[in-house]
Amino acid sequence: MSKSTELDKKVKLYLLEAMRSHLAGYDFSSEDIEAMSPKEIADKTRCIFTNEYSWHLERYGVVRALTEWLQGLALPIDCYYGDIIDLAISWGSIPENATQKQKHKICDNYWSFMANKLSQLFDGYRVPQEVSA
């Protein structure tokens, strides 16, 4: 598995767990969130996003609307500078001894990167079948 494919899988698994956690806050009385497949989790989250951000979708497009949705902490993902850096190091995106420039670049691109990966999950592109890393 290439480094980019491995990173893609790690990020998507991370997002799937965040989506699962997010969905647990909703009342789906007839559905077991834990038993849902990754595709079902992504589809259910996409419906929630679409309902909440339909105006943004029409005006800005999917990735920008997703970026804003994530920046509003719609999903429980890391949002602090240090946590984002730690996450990037754990995923192998940057080395442990990364320069300040590398760290800033990771943080500057974090929200749009996550929005792109979430968009891929919503579109069914390379959805990992395992739910935990």
C-alpha cells in the first residue's frame, strides 16, 4: 500500500468514527448506529449536512460548504493547532521534528483537506470497510 493510500485510509477511518459519534447524538430509534456500515454512516451524515447546509451548497459548492461545516465543529474532529499537528504526525503526514513552516502548512490546509476526504466518503470513493484504525 502506498503512503498516500495509507494516509487516505487513516483519514477516512478517523472521519467515519467522528461521523459515528455525531450520529449517536441523533434519535434514530429504529437504527443501531454501531451496526451501520461505513457507507451507511456516510450517507446518513450526508443527509444531515445537506439539510443543514443546503443554501451553502447551492452558493459555494460541496467542498467549500463542507469546509465551513467542519470549521463550525459539526463533527467531533481535532480543531486545535497542537492536536492537528499531533494527528498529522501520527498519520505520517509530517515528521516528529517538523519545521514551523511544515506545521503551519498542515494547519492552513487542514479544514479543506478534511472536507475533501469527507466529500469522497459522501460520494462513495474508497470507503474503507473497517471502522477502526
